[in-house]
Amino acid sequence: MTPDDRSPIRDEAVFREQLNRLLLRAHMGGITVSGGWPCENTDGNPSWDVEIFRLKRTRVDGISAANGEREVESEQTVDEREVDDE
């Protein structure tokens, strides 16, 4: 952990970006990024239990609702809460 890793994150967009990067790095490293992940702190700070689900993209009129980018491959609509078993 670098000193920057201990500085508070005060912006939700920054938190989301860093979380996204962490999950992608783990996925690229071969870690199955799904299921429950206990995040326990023994130093008096709060502990969390994080549940991660891999989402299937929802496509409406060729636009992915998950990321707002143009999708031309498929126009199939799926339930956002549907879990991808891959």
C-alpha cells in the first residue's frame, strides 16, 4: 500500500473509478471477481462484506444501459439483475 492509498476519497466518482480499476485489474490477473468478499479491519475502522455480481449488459435501441456506449452487435434486452455464470 502506498501513502496515497491511505488518503481519504471524498468524491463518489473517484471511488467508483478506483473500484472499477481494481476489479478490472483483478479480472485481468485471472481472479474470478464475483461472490462475497469480507473486508475486515482490525484497527478500529469499520468492516464490510462486499457482494459482487457480474452483470449482463442491458441493450435498448442498440445502447448499453450499463455504460451508455453505442452497441451494434445485439439489440437483445435482458434483466439488469440477471447474473452471468461465466
